[in-house]
Amino acid sequence: MDRYTIFVDAGYFFAAGAQAAFGDHIPRKQVALKAPAAMLDDLCKKASLAVGGLPLLRAYWYDAMPGPRLSLEQSTLAMLAGIKLRLGALNSAGEQKGVDSLIVTDLIDLARNRATADAVVVTGDEDLRIAVQVAQSFGVRVHILAAGDPSKNVSPTLQMEADSVTTLDGAWFAKHLDLLSPTHKPAAAAGPVDSTTMAPASTAGAETIGEIDTAAIAIIESLLTSIEQKQLEQLTLHFSTQKTVPPEYDRPLVARTSDALSGQRLTGAQMRRIRGLFVRAVQGRSQD
């Protein structure tokens, strides 16, 4: 089949890409895509050059779940045409687990089924070398698209196995990555969140509901004032298909509302009410 497929290891993409763009190791939580759709379009253009202009089958984006729910960035990527989100897990040390095996499985399956002629892989991991060899045994050409200098962040043996090695340079990543300052990062929650379903509370008294609403509305206003228009648009799109608040907003929303209520431990019904207020506030802003 004369078409090509893109495989992106998101952990590598952000770590090596941020180093190429900003010249230093940057924690993943401080790096974000400026515009996922624009990034995907540019990535496809770069990959197309490596395969001589073949049509694209699809792009696969391999990442780890930040918790029980998708991040807003993952949700936004998953809704884009031409991309499939594939998820592993994060361990207690914040390391991806299960991502390499997903890439290996997809690469070999597509090669075995003759669904793709070329594979463009954005990774530098030695663990994928055998998968490259197997895919090539089925007649697939495998190209490495390195994030930054391949001599520094792509395994030498993986480079030797690949049919070609090209680069996404620092300028490319600087165009597509945002470096977030700690002041713009959502604060971590003080404790676990019990539920993610949004619904009106029915168990709290009127006085308690009023106090919670007042505190939550102030926190919501602060959160939404600090985000950019593109993030608001992504949230609006997210809530058009999802019934959960992304964790990077849910954790600070619940924790800061609890703090505003003198550390009161919120019930599941109260948290659902707070989330409902957040969703309505996002939807109201998008209509302004």
C-alpha cells in the first residue's frame, strides 16, 4: 500500500523538543503545544518530505495518561482528523510505561498487514530497534524523524537500522512549543478527587451551597482570567464531547475552593457542583 504512517513518542517529542528549542531539560508539565492542529499539519509536511510525498494513512500519538482522565491537550489531539491517540500509563516516578510496546505492536501490525509502505517514527529509543527490523522484513521503509540533534538523542544502533534519519530542529519546536512558567501552572490538589461526573448538588443545605458557589466562582474567574484564548477554545471543544474537567484544571479548582473554605473537605456532590459551575463559565465565555 503506497501510503505512509507517522508514529510519535510524545515523551520523547516533548523532552528532546524542549531541549532543542530552549536549550535545557524542561519538565514535561512546563511544556505545552501552542496549537495542536498547526503542529500536526507541520509535522505531516516534514514527514512527507522523508517519504517522497506519499499520501498519509494516519498519525499515531503515543502518550501516558496523567491520571484517570485525559489532559486537555490529549483530548484536543484526539479530536483532530487524521490522528489516533494511544495511551500508556505513568508510574509513581512520572515515567511512561507501556508506550514503547504500543508503538512496537502498531508498527509491526501495519507492516504485516501491508497497510503502510513507509513509517516515520519520532523517537530515539533503542528499544524500538527490533520493531524497525521486523517492519523492514515486511518491506516497509522506516525513517527516524529526530527531535533536535540525532547524535545526542537518537540511539546510534536505531540510526543504523533506519532507512533515513532527518531532523525537526530547534526552530521548529520553538514555533510549536510553549514554555510555561511555574506561575501559569495549575497548583496540585491537596488530596485525591473523588469523582469526575458533573451534576447539581442535592445534599448540601442552601447556606452551604451559597458559600461554595461564592468561593468556587471566584476561583473559576481567577483560573479563566489566567488562560489564553486558545486554551479557552480547547476547553470549549473538550466540553462539547466530554463530561469531565481535564485534570490540570480540576485539581486546582477543587483544591483552591477547599482552601477558600478554610480547608473544608468537599463531598462528591459538592465537587460535582463546582465542576458544573466551571463548565458553565467556560461555555459562557466562549459565547461572549
